[in-house]
Amino acid sequence: MKRIIMLLILVVTLLVLARPNFISSIICGKNEGDIFRSSCVDLFNK
């Protein structure tokens, strides 16, 4: 069971490293011009 959890963490980490905007685009939405989204993305990039 622990091995599966470790594998999941590894995959998620690789995804985040490969695409830094991946998580923030899911949480913040995909509207590029949106003021809320840009401030939200800034929080993740700090």
C-alpha cells in the first residue's frame, strides 16, 4: 500500500516539475486575461 502512495507522489511531483503552470491552471482556471487568475498564478509562482 505504501508503495502505491509513493508512486502516486512521484508521478504528481514529475507532473508539477514538468509543467509548473499545470496545478495553477487547474485551480485558477484557464482565462489568461482574468485578473483573479493572474493574481492566483502569482501566488503559486512565488
